[in-house]
Amino acid sequence: MSQLLYKSTRNDKNLVTASQAILQGLAEDGGLYVPVKQPAITLDFDVLQHATYQEVAYEILAAYYTDFTEEELKACITNAYNEKFETPLIAPLKTVGSDSYLELFHGPTIAFKDLALSILPHLMTTAAKKNAVENELVILTATSGDTGKAAMEGFADVPRTKIIVFYPKDGVSKIQERQMRTQRGDNTYVVAVEGNFDDAQSKVKELFNDQQLRKELLSQNKQFSSANSINIGRLIPQVVYYVYTYAQLVKQDEIKNGESINVTVPTGNFGNILAAHYAKAIGVPINKLICASNTNNVLTDFFATGTYDRNRPFFVTSSPSMDILISSNLERLLFEIGGDNVQTIQQLMAALSDQGKYDILPEMREKLGEFYADFASFEQTNDTIAQEFDRHGYVLDPHTAVAKAVSDRYKEETGDQTKMVIVSTASPYKFPQVVAHALDDTATAESEFDWITLVFEQTNLSVPKAVSDLYRLPIRHEREVAIQSMRDCVKEILVID
Ligand SMILES: *Cc1c(COP(=O)(O)O)cnc(C)c1O
């Protein structure tokens, strides 16, 4: 079988294998790695409907990560998708009314990032071995709340790795903060940053490209890598659940094999919905990809106008994992619709960093027809949580509620009756205060733990172990820094002077 190589969106001479792309995370030229073409793979859903999640994962990963052996990939998959998940289905599909929810919150941190981040450390350490990398890997990550915890769970005590997570001090939920600050593992470091997610993410990108810092690390036999959703080692494992879901829909007789579906994705960094786009490209019959945002609706405007403009107020919303104004993974889509032209990407990204905005060419816009985008306000999100519970007894977390609200608006506007899959990205217990208020606006509680109890009383939904454990664990991390001190903080943690 021929090798599938990866190239940078900002320099097409920069060609690497899958394992090299996974090790590097972000390309040295600042670009993102993309496969030079989508792999040719035959998806036979008559067969796949009987496959386990792990079996589907193998088919997809083998098609994209061609320099890994079968044995290596199967070991990664077995280490990732096991009893850490509360259901052997890993990503179960629940049909509620006429919609099907793809539940991606049954992993150790009860949010969808577990699906990719439980496998990434194994892919990365395997990739290091394959490339004879002796250096210790230092994972540097900015998080809007969920990535950081899920990455630390994945990397905790993995030999020859360290992980440093930066989160916006006032931009994550109490539960998310507690999850991070109680993180186990001798190689995990958590830092609260005085700034928002975009500030933290931009700084992390800058540190990656800081040649002086790289040199200093190297002199200590260390090198950076990234667990952010820009790493191709996260993107491809996310393609798996779209394939698996389609197979489950066929199996459950919700659709006929070959019938199209639509998918609504609550979107922040554009990783999850891009994975759906890849799934479509390799043959999953997806018609519309519906991009749902909260009031940080920069993507809604982008799809409506072709102008991406981050010069706007930043809102801290009830769906904080989507509080993002720079959706990094969009660069991969721009590269594709721009005909793999690195100059175009260089220009657009330079404009984004200089003026905070860019316009795409009309011929690029024409290629966005499979996308529909809209956003939901705070009130709409709450109403949706209340309504879905009243009608069907199904409890939505605020991110999933944003998706449901946008999905309903899409159907109303277009009359499209195509089977809808709504991607459910977090457990309601990750955001209990929002959920409790949405269900009863007079609700009050003393502590985060009381909010959890309240949601249980309101809904009778069982509390996941990840949440019940949280209040027994000691706080282990207390670091706080300003944005401009992040570099020094990294050096202090790694003991570089
Ligand atoms: C990260 C996250 C999102 C956004 O996903 P992207 O891949 O960044 O678009 C949505 N919901 C939840 C709960 C998340 O943690």
C-alpha cells in the first residue's frame, strides 16, 4: 500500500509522514498538517453495522496513518477505548423524537474530547519510537475547558512525556476548573491565565514557534508537541465516530444504507465539524454539515458573508467550550477550498493576525455549499434544554442545546426532512448550574456539588463517576500567571534558566 503523506497548509514543500505530523502537532512554518489527498477507502455499511467501535477505529486510522503497523494501531486503540468509557459502545446513538443524538460524553472527563485525547498519547509515544526520538515530549496546551482535562487524563504518568495546560482563569466552569486542579500524575502541570482562551491559544502558538525556546528545550533533550485540536492525531480519531454513527443508524433501521443524513455540530475550534467533513469526503453519506455557535458567532458570520472578523466583543457564555473567536481548524478547510494554495493561506492568516480579519475569494465561497451556520443565544439555549426535557425527558448540556436550537431552526427554514444527527458533546453534569436554571429559573444552590444534586433531583439522570469522584480529590495545582508571563512559567516548570 502506498504511503499517505501530510503537508503543511503554509508550505507545500513541507511533506511528512503521519507519525511525524502527529509528533510535531503544528508545522514549524505555523501551518497545519493535512493529508495530501483523502485516502481511498471502501465503507461497506452492511458489514460495518456489525463492527465494534474499535474495529471501525482500526479501519479509519489504518487508512490515514499508513506508516503505523497494524499491531501498533491496534495497541493504541485497545489502550484508548476500554473501560475508561462508561459504555462498551464508546459513542452510543440515542434517538429522541425525530433526531438522533451522538453521545460523545461517556469517557473519563464526560466531554467529547475524550474520544480523541484518550488515543493521542498512545499515537504520540508510538510515533516517537518509530522516529527514533529520544527527547522527552512536552505537551503544551491551551484549553477552553475540556481539552486540558482530557489531555491530562490521557498523558498522566505516560513515560517520557510532560503536559502543561493553560486555561482562562474566568472562562471555564467550576467543575471544569476543579477537574483540572485535582489532576493526578507527576508529569501534569496546570496554569490559570489572566486572559481569555484566544489570548492563551495565541501565546501557546507563539511559544511553539519560538526558536530560542526550542533550542533551550533541545539542550535538555526535550521537545514541544501539541494536544490541541490542530494535531492531526486528534482530528482523524474524530472521523471514526461519524462512520460508526452512520453504521449504527443503519443497524437501528433509522435509515437505509446509502440514505443521506445531516449532522449538526456545536462548534468552537472547528475540529469536530471538520472531522465530519472528512467523514463525508471518504464516503459517509452526509448531506449538510450544520455549524452551531453560541453568541461568539464569528463562524455564523463567516459562512454568511465570506468575511472572517474576530474584531468583536468576546462573550463568556453558558457554553464555554465554544467561547472562541479564532477557530484554528478552519485553516484546513480554507486550504482545501482554496485549491491547496499555500500563498492564499499565508495571506489570509497574515491578515487575521494583522487586522483580525480576512475575506475569502468568491470562488472559495462557492465551495462551502455543504455548510449551514447559525447561532443560539443564552435564552434560546435555556429554552431548548427545558423544551427537550419537557417533551422527551432527555437532558441536554448547554453545548448540545446550542446545536439542537440551530438544528431546529435549520429544519424550519429549509423544510429539509433528512435524518438529523445532533452531536452531543458534554454530559449535563459538566454544567449543572446552567441545566438546573434552564429547568427551573428559581433554582438556587450553595455549591457546585449542590447543583449536581439538584439536577439529579430534577431529572433522575444518573451521575457519572467522573463527577461523583471530583469532590473527594485534593487540589494539586494552584499556579496563576499573566499572559506575558506564560513563557517564563514554561521555563520554570521545565527548570530552564
Ligand atoms: C471543545 C468542545 C466543543 C467544540 O468543539 P471544536 O472541535 O473545538 O469545534 C463543543 N462542545 C464541547 C463540550 C467541547 O468540549
